[in-house]
Amino acid sequence: MIVCVCKSISDRQIKACLDAGATTMEDLQIDLGVALCCGKCGPYVEEMVAGATPCCGRACGGCCQSTHVETSTEVVVVRQELALAA
């Protein structure tokens, strides 16, 4: 999904940048240029930064080795199956 329309930056690009070690909004602004034009994507990008954990940069709710990660993955699979059934 495109998060920053001005720079055509997707959520995947932001997540990859977080996975690579970005930890602040400023890091993402320097690396990707998000929220530098109109700023409408700023609040969403800030949420993505706030949800990232220091261990791996993913918003897993804890350590990347936690069981919560597996639960989150299962929820995504169920949502995809429901979308396909509709």
C-alpha cells in the first residue's frame, strides 16, 4: 500500500527500512523522504515507527522470537481466506 503519495513510498519500503535499522521518523525522512512534502503521511509513518521493536524492527508486540508473532501471522492468513471466500 502506498503510504507517501508525494514520494510514492509503500508500507513495505518503510518496513524494510525499519528492518534495516531505522528507528526514528528522521531516519525514514533521510532514507526514504517520507513526510517531507505535504506531510499527510506523517501520522501513519509515526505509528509504524512507534510499533517497531528494537530487536528486529517489526511490530510484533515483543521479541521477534515471541509466540505473538505466530499468532499475528495466523490472523493475517485467516483474513486473507475470508477475503477470498467473499
